[in-house]
Amino acid sequence: MQNILFVCLGNIARSTMAEAMLRQMITNEHLTEQISVDSAGTANWEMGKRPHPGTQQQLRKHHIPFDGIIARQITPTDFQWADYIITMDQQNVRDLIALAPSPLDVQKIHLAFDIVPTKQGVEIADPWYTQRFDITFAQLSETLPLWFAKFKQNISV
């Protein structure tokens, strides 16, 4: 089982959108026994809340369920559980490195766009500030299939 954790600041916009999108890909290819996905935030501001209405709107528009996704803060257990911790911006990377229980955990941390050779280091802007949830969906639609292909390749190995 590969365990994937998406992380953003509050866990109501980018990371929840990514979780729902990847969950749908996993379900569509009947890989729920091989790949597990979750999301968390580095801050505790939104704990217990459902995804942002803008995230919900985009997911509904694309017929992607988001049942059961509730904002929570990352914990040390998440670092143990996750094989990959995929985050959205450099501040999240810095926060996660500071929170990582061990140097081995730091190696699990990746920016979402780092898998796209021409976009390494590029951030996914927080739509909470921009209100451009459509752009966030488009960016995740570009990067998540590449991550999913990597996860599927790891299953075959």
C-alpha cells in the first residue's frame, strides 16, 4: 500500500481538492487496495470544516465526490504513515521540514509541480486568496496524472 498525503495551509482548498481528485483516479482504476490518499493542513485554523465552497464547486462541476473530507492539521503520525507528502507552495515545504520528526521524513516532501520537468519549484497559488479555484483545478489536473502514473509504476515494481 502506498500512502499519499496532500498538504496545504488550511486543508480546505488545494489539498482537499487534490485528495478528492486523486481519490477519483484511484477509484476509477480500481486501485483502492494499493493506493491510499489523505490530506492535512499545516495550520489549525480550519479544523473540522468541509472543503471551501469554491473547492466544492469545482469538484461538483467535474463530478468528483468529496464525501468525508474534513479539514485537519498534520500530525507526527502522518509523517510515519505517508510515503509521499505532496504540498502546494514553498512555505508549506518549509513548515513541513520544520515539523518533520526525522531527516528520512523530509525526503518524503515534494511540491506538487516538481514532477513536471518544466515546472519544478512552481507553486500552486492559494485560491483562498485569489478566489480562482478554476485555476487550482487546472493546475492539479496537470500535475496529478503524473503523480498517479508514478504511484502506479511503484505498484508494478
